[in-house]
Amino acid sequence: MEQNTPKFRLRLNLFDGIVLAAALIAAAVLGWMILNPTPTKEDNVTKGSVQYTVRLSCVPEGFNRFVQVGDKVTDNIKNRPMGEIISMEVEPGHVSVNNMEARRQVLAEAEGYEDVLITIQASCGINPYGVTVEEEDYPIRVGEMAYLRGDGYMGSGMVEAIEIIETFEEESK
């Protein structure tokens, strides 16, 4: 006579299916995190030195006498160091006005105002996402605003140019 052993059959109800699916998803996420660790702040960063230019637009005439070469500037919002001023230029202040005859916007000179171009040098970190200056990783990008504070003055302006002066290769460990 044959032995009557039932064949194994997996019966799952809805709750068991949900628990099993959650366990499989958790195992897949854990495996992904182990095989692909998240990048740290120090990954792919090259140290170097950078010079960047900030245009402080339409400041009152005479503002430039407060800005001195050699001043240390900081970020006015988060109080992070941004570097040291190495040069300064003064240009007449310009504002954008509507030219109704030509139907376009043009730059016109603003009386009583000046534009101050400040060139700042700082140590930097260069990573795949951009350039950060000084130790506290202040990000700078061309076309974005920079909020500066120095001894006796503060201002905001666009970053107009970034030039990487040199890079420092790290020694192999």
C-alpha cells in the first residue's frame, strides 16, 4: 500500500504576503546599501586654491573706501569664512531700464552709485558638483549671489568669475 503523504503546498493569506514582501524589500535595500555605500563629503574632493570675482552692484558712491585689499570676508548669512580680498575695481553704477523706442532693456549709468568688483582668494575643495571655499565648504557658482561681510561693511552681489589657481594632490597612504 502506498503511503498517503500530502505534497507540500504553501498557502499564504494576505497578511503573510505583505510581511513576506516587506521582508524581501528590506533585504534588497540592505543589500543595495552594502554593495553601494553612500558617498561621503571627503570622497572625490581635490584641495586647491581659487580666485573668484563678486560684483557689488549699485552701492552708494564712496562705498569702495571701506573695502580694503587684505580684508578677510565672511558669509553674511551663515557666518562662514569666504577668503581674503586680493584686488578691487570700481566702475560707474549701472541699472537696467526700459528703452521704449527700441522695446528692450538697456543698461544706464546710475548717478551717485558705483559697482565694486572684488576679487577674493581662498582655499577650496573641488568635487564633481562644484567648488566650495574655505574649511566650512561654502559653495560658489557663477551667476549665484554671494552675501559678503568685511570690517565695517556688508553687501551682496553676483559671482562673475571663478578661476582655480592650483590644485594640491594628496599623498598616497
